[in-house]
Amino acid sequence: QVHLVESGGGLVQPGGSLTLSCVASGFTFSGYGMSWARQAPGKEFEWIADIDPTGSSTNVENPVLGRFTISRDNAVNTLYLQMTNLKPEDTGVYYCMRGNERGQGTRVTVSS
């Protein structure tokens, strides 16, 4: 059974940084591409970054391009999202995804 547990969210001021983590279990983590997605209040679910099984290829969507970095450590079954220069519009619940399966999410609030 796929189990994804996100952590690292919190309250941060505009311009600040956070790193989210997602610990995966129940499947062979190194065999799957993974993604991060988010849902902001009142907005649609939004895919923001994905990474191939080895970590050698990544894709980051325009709203966060140049500010967010996706990475993974297959040795510890963990997916990361490094977020810099955070903006109020980055506020939302962030989800670790394997296909359409996701964890419970971690909340990020960007506010002064």
C-alpha cells in the first residue's frame, strides 16, 4: 500500500524559504517518478514539479520556475521540494504525488 508522508510546511514571510520532505513507503520508491502538487485556497489543484525515478531529470512549472527545486534521495525513500523567494500566492497545501496517489499534505502559509 502506497504511503506518502509530507512534512516541513509552516508559516514563512514573503521572500523566505522552506524545504518540504516526503517519506515514501509501501512501494519501490526508486522505480517511480514522483511529483509535487499544491492546492491554494479557492483555486484548482496545481501540479508544480516532477522528477524521474533516478533524479536525473526534473521539470518545474512556470509559476515556481527558478524558485523551487525538486529532488530525491532514493537511499532514504524521500522526495524534497526546496522553495525559495516565497510569495503569498504560494500559500496552500502541498502534496507529494505518485501518479494520482498523494499524502495528507503539508500546509504552507506565506504571509507577513
